Amino acid sequence: MKILVTAKRLMDPETKVKLKKDNSGVDTEGAKFVVNPFDENAIEEALRLKEKHSGEVVVVSIGKPEVVEQIRTGLAMGGDRGIHVNTDADVDSDVAARILVKVIEQEQPDVVIMGKQAVDDDSGQVGQLLAQYLGWGQACFASEVSIDGNKATVTREVDGGLETLEVQLPGIITADLRLNEPRYASLPGIMKAKKKEVKELTPDALGVDTAAKVKVLSVSTPPARSAGKKVESVQELVQLLKTEAKVL
Amino acid sequence: MAKILVVAEQYMGQLRPATLSAVSAAREAASKNGGDFAILVLGANVGAVADQLTGYGAAKVIVADAPVLERYLSESYTKVVTDVAKAEGAELVLASATTTGKDLLPRVAAALGAGMASDITSIEGPNKFNRPMFAGNVIATVEVTTPIIVATVRGTAFSAAEATGGASEKTTANVDVDAGSLRTSFVKFDETKSERPGLTEARVVVSGGRGTKGDFEPINALADTLGAAVGASRAAVDSGWVPNDMQVGQTGKIVAPELYFAVGISGAIQHWAGMKDSKVIVAINKDGEAPIFAGADYGLIGDLFKAVPELIDELKKAGVGA
């Protein structure tokens, strides 16, 4: 079984966000970069499926040459080889999906697993866009995945409960938080990853136009909440909620 | 012909309340940018939901009622929404950012060749919207450059539309879905059974975090006293103490109740992203340095296992709850 996973590079979500002086975007100067946490869940799930069914895990990332670091992280976790789509374009969800369509046409994976959203732009679109462009089925927000022959049974985290779907393969699965606990790369894993193949492609070579459909015009910081009162007792709290906040 | 199409959401013949936030956004877009809006209802035996929606000032309510639509599946729903959007010449397709809206609308965008803005919090122009990024630490103004625009609407940013009276025209959509061609099938739905109000609709929310050490009893008891919904931090979900659909935060539910209790929650950035628009926030935590206190309106430093039962007693003395 061949599984394709994504490893988006983004600023460590624990970092305090700063804006560029001209408010054109987020200032990432000097920041630490990581693999999108939901993509880590996707990679982990792919590795577990490979351990069970055997096969190959291909790690893809799109962006400037530094995204190869995130591909190597996926390879150090246990991925078999990488694909770097090299571009310095401002890649929106739609461009990312159209690039991945071409990569998938070349690679012909049985299943594609990716994070349900990237925690930088928080759009949560690529998996679904990809499924529609390919004419495939999708199971988004997965908390449990099992594969039997040419179908995947996926439990999804939806409003009001858990839904189970059957998806014919090839298909798209997007990973939610509880899908698994991603493993850490071991030292031997990191050493091995350095020797694994990472193929470089470009949007041009894939025949993909990188004009974005959604552009960020400016960014701002939402008003912060300021610290309120420290209360000494539950009596004081109830009193204030009643008479000052008037919410009881 | 309606320029704006709202995709309503129903479950088993009941309107999902979040739909009314999308209706509000549609009204606002129509009044700011001109044009009118239609509401599309999909499902099986959804006549009553359609009737209910005729009272919200839409130019028309379009009903796609067919057995094949009984259960939501992204492929079948995408086909119908796309067909209707094309037939209507819709320039803006909206739905609430529920898990169904988030699952469906990107597919619709791909099918229409549209650009999509996720989780919009305001309408800044015909093709400009504000939306949160980076766990709500950044508000981005985005421009969608395509002739057709698709967007999901953040429920906490648009109040639920009130019925306006009057009766929209009702029309029937052609449902052209080949059930045999679908690559996904519904297996089952395990509904979370709860007598409590839904998290995104409740007036009061009580959330528990790592400080509960997995014992949600005090949280549940406080919620029951207040008639509140129960939420949780990502740490509590990660620890397997509560299901993920209770998660409040960047990657869970976004809530903005009148009163929010964060109990044993440290207040990580990603939790704030889910509740910072609450009107009043109360924090109870034994760590006085916890970041939750930096933004809470009222903070009580103390052990939740002692403070919460006392609080329940005090609330009852004050005539709140049962």
C-alpha cells in the first residue's frame, strides 16, 4: 500500500505571533519552524498503516527549500521518501490542492492522509479541495482509521458525536487530534532520514499556475482582554456575577 | 436568481441553529453589497425545516428533498449545492462553520472554481472578509479574487438571524445524484447523548482542563446548577478524559457565551482562541500565575475540588439553579 502524507512547514504554534511593521503579514524572522501538528498525526497514522499492511509512505511538502527540513522530520519518523515542490509563491489552499493533484497523478497512492487544518492560516480546506479535484471520496476529521482491501473505515469527529464512513480507495483522509499520538524521531531515524531520497519538483514542471484565489491584504491584532479582578471567595464571586456583571 | 446562496444545515428534520448565523451574514452581505439571498435546504423529508426557513426574509427557499440526501455525504451534497448555485447564478455561497460546513464548502468551492474564505468574522466588501488566523491571534483581511466566492461563517461573529415574518417563495431543486457513483457511504452515527444545551448555543459554558485530573464531576455539577453546557481544554481531550466534541479552542469549538467558566484550565493560546469573545470569563485555578488570569474578568485562586462545591452551594443560596 502506498500512502501519501503532507508535512506543512509552519511557525511553532507555541511562539508568540508578531506582525510585520507594514501589517502585510506575520513576522516569522528568527522563529522556530515545525511540521503542522495535524500533519504529524497524519504521518503517524500512515506509519501505523504501513506497519500493519506494509507498503510505502511518501512525505510531500510545498514551499521554499527550507521545507525540506519538515520532509526530513517525516522521514526521520519513518517515512520512506520525500517530494519537495519548490516554489516561493504565496501558496493558498487552492494552489496547494492543485499542486497535490499533479503529485498524486504521478505517484498514484492508495490513500492520502493530511492534517485537518494547518495551524497557521487555520483554513482547513486542502483535503476537501483535493478530494473534489480528484473525484475521490473524503473522510475529514478522522479519529480512527482502518483499511481493509480497497476500502477505509473512518470514524469522524463531528458536531454532536462520532460518525463512521466507509471510503473507497483511493481516497482522502484528514487527521483530527485524537487520531493518535505522533512518535518522536529516534536518533537512528534521524541519521537514516539524511540518506533518504527527496525528489524536487516545481509547479512549472507540474503545469500548475500558482496564482492564488485568496490573498491576504493586511493583518491586525485583535483587541486583547485585560485582566479583571481577583476575588477572595466564592461569596464575593457570586455577588459580583450578580450585581456587577449581571449574568446570573 | 439570487446572488447569495445560504446552505442550511438540518439533522433528522431539525434545523441546526448555527444556520441562522449564516443567514445573518447573508442579510448583511445583501444589504452592504446589493442583491438578495436564497436558502437551500438538503435532506430527506425536510419540508418542515424549509417551511420554518421561509420566515427569514430570503428571496426564496430552495428545497432539495430526496432519499439519497438523507445522510450528509460530501460528494452528494456538493453535487446538489453546485447545481443549485449554478442555476441561481450565485456569486456568494455561505454556510455556517460547523463540522458539516467545514467538510462541504471547500468541495463546493473546488466544483465551482471558486476561492474560499474559511470562518469569516466580518464582511468588509463584495470580495473582502475578515477572518482569524494563528489561533485567533491575527485577524486577516482577505480578498477572494474569483467571480464566485465561497465562505464559511463563524457563528460567534454573526448573531442568529431573527425571523422577519413574511413568507419566502418555496421552490424545488432538481436532485441529480447517482447513488451508485458515490465513493463514500454512511455506516453509523454515535450521537453524544446529553441533557445539557449545545456548547455553541449555551448562554453559560463551564469548561474543565488538566486541573480536573480527569474528574469532571465538579464541572458537570456546576454546569447542571447553571443550566450550562460542558466544555473542555485540549489537554483534557488529549488525556482521553472527555470526547473531542467537547473541546473549546482553536482546533475545537468556538464559543462566545454570556458567561464562561474556565476551571482548572491554564489558559494556553489555543484555548483562548475558542472562548475569548465570551462576555464574562471566570477562571478558577490553583496556580495564581496561570495565563488564564491575564484575561479573565473574575479570577479565583484555589483548588477546584474545594472551590467548585462551595460555589455551587453559594449559587443555590443566591437562588440560582436547582
